Amino acid sequence: MKSTQQLERQLKRRSKAAKLEIWGRLISLTALLLIVAVVVGIIGFVASKGIATFTSNHVNLWDFLSGKNWNPGITDAHGKPEVGALPMIVGSFLITILSAIVATPFAIGTAVFMNEISPNKGAKILQPVTELLVGIPSVVYGFIGLSVVVPTTRALFGGSGFGILSGTCVLFVMILPTVTSMSADALRAVPRYYREASLALGATQWQTIYKVVLRAATPGLMTAVVFGMARAFGEALAVQMVIGNAALMPNSLVSPSSTLTSVLTTGIGNTVMGSLQNNALWSLALVLLLMSLVFNLIIRLIGRKGRLQ
């Protein structure tokens, strides 16, 4: 009877592996809850600071989004503060869209060469170059843009050289590795039998690439482009150094302008916490955060569509 009870206790006792599994689950759950809490805390903090412009300082939301004059320390003829964020919003979207338009053909072409045309030699040469571009700090891109891109733009198109065009050239190089690596992953995810079936039907290699591989990888390629746009939209330091930092509506690609990030980085350290100037900058940060969430939502929708196909 005693041996039977002892055997029953041993069978009911958790093994060392079971205890380790429970600890692993607890640690994973704790890490997950911590990450969720940090994300919720960041969103809540930025939102509470961002809406103070409209709740505490009584700035009209439409005036903030559609206004063209940005000078929070000055009031207009109607006694309203000049906190129009439209120039920065337009500048951010212009530089993001143009850099994505320029980078996409280069990125997809590089990915096709590495995966379809010369998967051995191409990957050996281009993969290290792509990884090297990823590792270069933003300030280095900014200095190169300030020393090379801005003078070249000034010599070719006149003006000061600062503006949307210079920012586009710098951001194009910065997002190129991201779009390239994700495009290469999308092409590698296309099943091999797609290519074999196309070639068996008599299609050439280029016809297979264009009509089969690229079309099958379209959701992944679109995800890569949107991810690159999200990267470009949130870039601050490099853009700040070449765009001119003038809170004006861009009337050309070579006129000085600004983005949400450039105004934030130049102004947030020169304001008093709780003042209208500081609250207005937090409102810009809230707009930037919301746009980042929109980009992430688009990426998820594209990925879901790709899985359904």
C-alpha cells in the first residue's frame, strides 16, 4: 500500500521538463504583456499630449490640418494661433511617395537579378552591398546629402539646393535596402513549380519572370514598397539636413520645405512643456504616429490578401 501511494505521488509530481515549460510560458507571457503595455503606453502618452492643442488651447482641428501658416508663437488677424500643419503633412507625403517611386524599380530589379537571373554570383555581390547600406547611420546619409546631393541640385536646378528633391535622393538610398531585401524574400516565396510549369509551356525566362513570378509575388512586393514608405515617412535626421526646414507649402521640388519629423526634431527642444508651441509639436507627433499605424494596417491587409490568394 505504501509503495502504491509513493508511486502515485511520483506519477503526479511534475517533471523537470514540465516545470521548465511552465516557466517558459510565464516568461513569454510576461514579455508579451510588457510589450503590449509599452505600446499602449506610448500611444496613450502621445495621444494625451497631442490632443491638448485642441482641448486645452482650443485650436480647431480643421484649422490645424488645413492651415498653411506654422508659427505657434504668433496669432493671426482673428486672434488664432498659426498652427497650420498642412505644409509639413504635404512635405512628408511628397518626399515619401517620390522616394518610393524612385526606389521601387531599382529594388525589384535588384531582387529579380539576385533570385532569378544570377542567384549565385548576384547574391554574393549584391547581398553584402545591401546589408552594408542598412548598417550606415542616418547622420552619415545626411552628411553625404549635405555635401554631395545639395550642391549637385543647386548646380543643376538653381536655388539653394535644399528641398523635396534633395530629400528624395537621400531617402531613396536609405529605403532601397529595405525594399530590396523584402522584395527578394517575396520572390523566393514563389513556388518553384510555377517557374517549371511556365518554362515547360514554352515561355522564355523573361516571360516567366514578368508574367508568372512577379505576378505571384505581387502582394509581397506591395508589402515591401509600403514598408519602405513607412520607413521614409518616419525618417528625421537625414531629411532634416537636406530639406531646408522651412515650414512653407512646397511650390516646387527644389524649394526649401519641411516634414513632420524635421519640424519635430528642430523645435521640440526649444519649447516649454505645456505651452501652445510644445502642444502643437506633440500634435504633429500624434499625426506621425497615426500615419505609422495606417501604414502598418495597410501592410497587414496586403499580407492577408496575399494569403487568401
